[in-house]
Amino acid sequence: YNRVWIPDNEEVWQSAEITKNYKAGDRFLHVQLEDGTELNCPVDPAALPPLRNPDILVGENDLTALSYLHEPAVLHNLKVRFEESKLIYTYSGIILVAINPYKQLPIYGDAIIHAYSGQNMGDMDPHIFAVAEEAYKQMARNNKNQSIIVSGESGAGKTVSARYTMRYFATVSRSSSNAHVEDKVLASNPITEAVGNAKTTRNDNSSRFGKYTEISFDQHYQIIGANMRTYLLEKSRVVFQSENERNYHIFYQLCASAMQPEFKHLKLGSAEEFNYTRMGGSTVIEGVDDRANMVETQKTFALLGLEGDFQMDVFKMLAAILQLGNVEITAVGDERSSISLEDKHLNIFCELLDLNCDKMAQWLCHRKIITTSETVIKPMTRAQALNARDALAKKIYSHLFDFIVERINQALQFPGKQHTFIGVLDIYGFETFDVNSFEQFCINYANEKLQQQFNLHVFKLEQEEYMKEDIPWTLIDFYDNQPVIDLIEAKMGILELLDEECLLPHGTDENWLQKLYNNFVNKNTLFEKPRMSNTSFIIRHFADKVEYKCEGFLEKNRDTVHEVLIEILKESKFHLCANFFQDNPVSVSPFGSTLNIKSARPVLKSPNKQLRMTVGSKFRSSLSLLMVTLNATTPHYVRCIKPNDEKLPFEFDSKRVTQQLRACGVLETIRISAQSYPSRWTYIEFFSRYSILMTQQELSVNDKKQICKTVLQRLIQDHNQYQFGRTKIFFRAGQVAYLEKLRSDKLRHACIMIQKSVRGWLQRKKFLHVKRAAIIIQQYFRGQRTVRQAITARTLKQTWAAIIIQKYCRGYLVRRLCQLIHVAAVTIQAYTRGFLARKKYRKV
């Protein structure tokens, strides 16, 4: 096999054929591309171009079945399946790689669900339902909790994949009761998507929070309820959206329904009228009807038992947030600001939440500073007042989000005892933008933790496979990202230094960044200072280097609202608002919903109460709880891939896909597999595939396992290239390709023999056909000649007499006819002439 992959700027990797033998020491490899272009490709003797797999293996539904396991082979296999075969799912060992087709496909109906139900994972084509069935089957077989971890970039299809897994469980485990628990579990999705999803430049329905949904099963493995935890809600989106982005869907659904009679008292208008919804300049999503979606949201609320009063309370809070965003704050000099008591939006805001308008107008523009000796009221500048207003809006929405998720959890509670559960984690993937802030830092930190859990699990499965097959285990070196995690969360790490700076009265982003430079620059290889910037820092994550801009880290980590504003909200007579800000509100998880789940271990607690209140500390604790939960379950992985940035159906951008494959751990799995014995065939599969290479003497043995061992020892002389397990044969990289070459050579020789025999038979058949035709033609002409010679003179006379008789008969008949016509013509003429003569006579 003389085909290789060479690097390419456009396609990442390009296929080429070697045209000249390579010798050790050569600086160039002579290759020819598929379009006929010849190149001299510079090569490093220590890193020769990767070999291309034989055609028989291209399009495999499991990437680990490839003989040559490397990045270009994985990329090409996915591209062939996606572009040519229109297949969006591919296995990579224990991972399901799901590529977003940007098109509705008819592969998710109930008939498909029932087709996958009860099937083993490898029996049918890769599918999200196959992963769900495997998790369900393992739960039922081993009585062990399961987790399905869905991750990927924004727009890769995580939310849809998580939704389909939940639908699968609801369908295959439907109980006979009339409680409609499965329908309630599915109904939670539209609600959380309405309040937690938004349009971004990358995705029209982007989840702006992480979600772990535990679906509870009874002893008969039927759904009895569910519980939801949420992580890191993007609160900043409530008050700010970039160009061509939208706020959360629920705001636009509410504005689209503003003219409906039941919403008139909210005093809303179109989305273009409110600062918080028009900021991105894109209030409409093509093909989405916000009014119809509002009806659907109300239906799902009702299905969960959250009827009219609850819904109207929620909509009041949402309308109040929109009105708050329109409150006009004017500057009074350089150091003060004010709000008019006649401000329409302020009055509507206070009316909706039943607040004191005078107090709210005053304390949005002032703050109270309490010292040991006195209390000082200090006016705020317009910029500070706007920040206070936006902080209040974010706080209200955050509590509202918590409250909605809490009520969903209450609706999904169950009276019986949970026997087992399957958790579905829909969480943001590794992110990097032109400007990366605190949110991206937390997201990438979460992905580091998930990647570590994934690596350890893959390593553990690999080890278990070898032990189960009695194969000698050799330690595999795999990427451990613990140093990156330590950089972020260890003592005196980035998060602890951030929390420390947040405690200081005059702490700033710049001071915190300087501490990072002092502690880590030239001391930790994973931390870098940008050459051209003193306001950023770089972390070498497992997926890529990311530069973070320090501006806003402290403010977002503190996540504070002025205490006086909270006191005003506590005094509200609107019960929902007052309850949100009580001293002992309902317990909620960091960045999200109520936690009603009992953990096997306590949540990590910081010794300092103030530190425990920062966003970073909360997120670290909730992430630790998530890791504890995942490690106590059997995980299944779904890696969603975004094939292009233009959302074009079945268009494959190799550069973008490669970035995501490197970031989501698929290539790391491939690398771990490739270090040992990546190709694994059962004895039956090997016998079926390579029986053509076996001799009659070898086939005479009844034991197929022994036949496989005998023929393999004959074909591959180096016994280190394979190992015999209890049920499988383990091959080193490249050995299956070598066996495929032997098999194709044998088939080629057999094909030539068959072609030779068939062509000879066809030529003989053609010759006999021509011979028969020639004999028939000869018989015909010889017969004609004999007939002509046998005619006698009498026959000729009779023929001549017949012709004479025919001549006279024909002449007689023609004359007779002519005479009749003549008589008729004369008669007609006579009558005509008489008529004309009489007519002339009368005239004269």
C-alpha cells in the first residue's frame, strides 16, 4: 500500500500516492495527488506521512476498526460517511460521534425506536437510540446507574441529541399507569429551552446553561419521575447581547403575545421597544413563530400541573425585567445620577412587582456604605447606576430561572422509591472566541474536568478489555490534564487568587492579573503572558491555547447586587418576588436549579463563608458534585460535531471538524487504542473474512479457533504483531491492512482465473453460434438451387398460358367498362343539350 496522507492548508490532509521508492535519508517524498499533480513533499525521517487505509475499511461505522488509526484516517472516514452516504452517526469505541446534518432526517420515529429496542450496540447502524438502548440495557442487567454525557460546540446538536435520548427512554419504558410521567419528563424540555436557550451567531437555539437530568426508574425499569440540575446560567445575556444575537426565547414569546387579552395587564409591546431584547438587532428567527411557541410553552407548563396563576406570576417577573431595562437614568454632573419619578417604565416595574417607586428610584442611583462607626450614603455615576440596574435584572432572572426549575422538579417528583436512574448531561463544549471572558473560563474548566473523567474511563475500559481476554497488559501512556486542573482549582490556583482579590475592598482585575503573572509566568508551562497585552493571560488547555481577557472577571465572580435593592425587593407584597430574596429561600444549586438529590459525598465547602459565595467557588463545588455523580455511574459518551459554520446541510468543513475532534477527546481515544492492539476481531469474524487464505488441510480441522491460530501463525511470522485472547484476536496497527492485501491478492488471482475461463467459454459459445448460422444459410441456398434445376418445360408452358389467359380476360373487362362509361356520357350529353336548347328557345 503506497498511498499516504500529506498535510494540506485547505483540507487539513490530502491523499497522495508515492511514485518513487523512499530510502532512508531522503529529504523529499515523491508523490502524486488524486488530481494528477506531482509533488516533492519534504519529510522528517522520524515522522513519515501516515499511511492510508485500504478501501475495504473506508466508511467503517466504528473508527477503531480502522487498521491505521490517526487523525487523517478518522477525518476521511467521517467525511465519506457524512457527505457520500448521508450518515450522521459513527462510533469511535465507546463514543458516538454525531454530526449535525442541519436538516430534518426521518430517522427518529417510533418505528426506529422499536427497531433499536432490545438490540445489541453493534448489531445495527450507529444511532443515538443505540447508545440510549445500551444504557437502558446495562441499567436493567447490572442494576447500576448510567449516565449519557452529550457535549460539543454551540450549534453542534447537543440539545437535540439529549432530547432524543430522553424520548427513547420515555417510549421504551412507558408504564401502564395513567400518570403520564413520561410525558411530563419530556415536557420539561420545551420549558427549560424557553427560559435557558437563546439565538447566538453560531446557533438559533443555543443552550446557555448546562443541564443534568436524572430519569428515575422503578424495579420494573419504568419511568417514575425525574430531577434536574443546572449549571452556569449565562446571566449576562439578560442585559447584553452581541450583534445578531437574541435574549432568552421566553422574552420574545411574551412580547409576541402582548396583544392577547390575558397579557394586556403586563403593559408590554413588541420586542423592538425594549432595550434588553433589541440590543442584538435580531428580534426574529427565520422560520420560528414566537407566538405559537408561547402557546406551546403554556401547554407544557399546564402538563406539568403549573396552571394559570403560576404562569402569570412568572410572566409578571419577565415583563418587570423588560420594563427595568427601559428605565432612563440621567447623569447629574460627573459624580451623580438620577431617575425621574415620572418614568413610565419605572412605574410599571414597581407596579408589576408591588414595590415602592420612590425607594427604587433613589437606591438605583445611590449606595449605602456601612462602616464600624457610621453609615454613608454615596451617590453613583450614571455608569455605576446602569451597572446596578443591570445587576438587579440579572439577579431577578437568575432567581426566576431557579424557581422555574425547582417547580419542574416538584412536578416530576415521585412517591415511590427510586431503584436506578439514567442521567443525561447536556453541557457546553470547549469554547474559544476572539474575546474570552469569565464565562468561557468556567466552561473550559468544566470541560477539563469532564475530559479527565473521560480519559480515566477510556483507560479503565481498555485495561478491563485486556484482562477479560487474558492479554498481557502493558501500561499505556495517555494525556493527563491534572496539571491544568491544578492550575485552575488547586491551592493558590487561579480561582483561589480570584476569590482572594474579590475579598479586598479595592480589588481590581489588573491587580489579580498581576498576581497571576507573578505566580505562574516562567513557573508553570501551562500559563503564558501574551506578548502584546498586559490585560490578558493564556492557558494551555487539553484542546487548545486560549487567551482570556481579565476585564470583568472580579465583577462576574462577585455577582453582587447592592443590599439596599435586595431589601426593597424583600418588602414587596408580590409573594414570588418577596420569596426569592428572603434570608432562607429555597436551596438552589450554583447557577441553576434546586438540588433535591442526595449525594454520596458532601459538597466541597470552603472554610470561608464569603469565599463560598463567589461564582467561581459555587461552580467548583457544583462541578465536584457532578464528577462524584458521574463517577458513581457507567458513562456513555456522545460527541456532537458542527460540520460547518454556515449551517449548510451535509457540507463538511475539514478544518472545523478537525478542531472539534481534537477538542472533544475522539482523537485521544484513537491514540490510546493505537498504542496497543487497536484492531480486534472475534474468531468467527476472522474465519468468515479470511477463510479464503486457508488451505484445505487447515479447513479440515473442526475447531475454528484453532484454524485461526494456525493460519495466522503461517501468514504473519512476527508473533509480536498479534495476540490471541479468549474470544478475540488482537492486532497491532497495520496488520489488518496487511491481511487485506493478502486477501485482495488471492481474490485478484482467483478473479483472473475466473475471467480467463469465462472469456474462453464465451468465445467458444460465440464460435459455435456463428458455425450454426453458416450451416443454415448454406442449406437454404443449396435448396434454392436444386428447386430451380428441377423445374420442367411443361411448367414453363403452363405458366405462359396462364399469363395469356389473364391478359385477354383483363382486356375484356376493361373494354366492357369503357363501353358502359361511353353510353352513360352520351346519354347525359343528350339530355343536357336538349335542356339548354329549350331554355334558349323560350328566351328567344
